[in-house]
Amino acid sequence: MAASCVRTYGKKDLEVSEYPFEVLYPKDVLIRIKKALLTPLDLRIINGEVVPKTSSPYILSSVALGVIVDKGVDVQNSIMGKYVVIGPECEDKLFAYDVKGLARTYAAVSINCVKTLFNKHLESGLLIIPLLNKIINVLKTIEKKATITFDSCLFNIISQALSILNMRYSVIGEHTLEVVYGSKEANIRINISFDYKEDVITDSVWNVSCLRNTSFNCNVAKYLDKIRLHEILTEISVDDIDNLGLESLAEEMRRKLVVIAF
């Protein structure tokens, strides 16, 4: 029995291909993936700029939504049929880099690595909650004037998060914002990206990945009503990937986060 996945060899290529079902261990659940998020990390993997620790070809995506359709023998029956969010990390391992990505029709993961949702509406906006959670936590810690640089597709998320937190800012460039703070202390520089590396924080520079040390936070989900999702996300069907072509998809991934619907 086979399932399909979105994968790359890291040679500026992308394909939708079949792959066999994984073994379901006692504490695992099998998730029918409905939507998976593609980020700049995936684009860097496609271009060969980042080489995952997994074997080639590399399955993409660090965050996904789905429904539990099977379980291991040590998992309670009540979990069956639950709608869940997975990623970006599972037991400190980043999907698509440390372990296989989530852009596949079925994924077997530890029950400890899924977050149960309270409804059965898998809106695409839920995929950005872990990212928004990390960004808001970082912004809340700013106590002096800061210059924030970021991947271009993050502009709308960061600017809207600053507005939600009532933090004054000015636009310096396509990839740069400046947070206006009352203190006259020297600036700190904050780089927010989709890096696979752990955060590195010093007194003057913060290098932060919105994929690391974060998870789905229900308290952050309430902010979705204040987020203009059409400026952040674009959605395509997995069946349209071949027709769209890698060049067009890559261009869209530089502008927005791309949701793949399975």
C-alpha cells in the first residue's frame, strides 16, 4: 500500500511521488494529512542550500493539519478521528530537517507530537499559529529600540503581530522593520528566519528561527481574527504542483507561505 508525498533531491527539483506506509509503533498515531505548509526552509532544501539529516529524496514541510486514522497498541481508542496539528518539531527534532517532512498523505508520529484541535474545521490559518506564537514571544521581550530583519514572506506576519501588541514600528525596507522604543539605549538587531538552527541570543544580536522551540498555542489562535491571512498564505492542491511548475511555485514561496492541500 502506498501514499503520496511532495519531495526533492535538493537539486532545484520538486515532485509528487508515491512512498510506502511507515511502520506504526505502539505509541504512534497515523495521521491523514489534509494540509501542509511550505516555508523558506523548504525552498532552501529544494535549492540545495540546506541538506537535511534524513535520506534523499527529502520530504518537505514542517507543519501540517490532519486527522488521526489509526493508532499504535499503547494509544487510547478515544484519539481516533481527532483533528490535529503537527510540528514544527517532534521531541526537539524539526520536521523536514531532522526527520522526514509532513507533506505526505499519511504520517506516523508519536502521540506526544500532536496537538488536538477542538473543532473539525482545518482552516489553513491554523498552520501559522506555531510561527505566530514564536514571533509574538520574541516581540514581547523587546525592551529597547530594535531593528528586525526577516525573510520577505514574514513581513505581513511580523508587522501585523506588532500591531496586535500595540508596538510602534517603522518600515525601513522590504526585509527590515524598526521597533520604536522609548529607551535611548543602543539598538539590538533581531534576525527572524526559517532557519533549521537553534536560536542564538547575545546582548546585541538575536538570531531566531520561528520553527524552533515553538508549538501550537490555543491562546495565540485567538489572534487569527486580527490577521489578514490573504496577505500571508496562498493555497494550492497537491494535484496542481506539476502544472504550476517549480519556478512559479518558488516565486510564490518567496512572497507568501504556501499551503499544500492533500
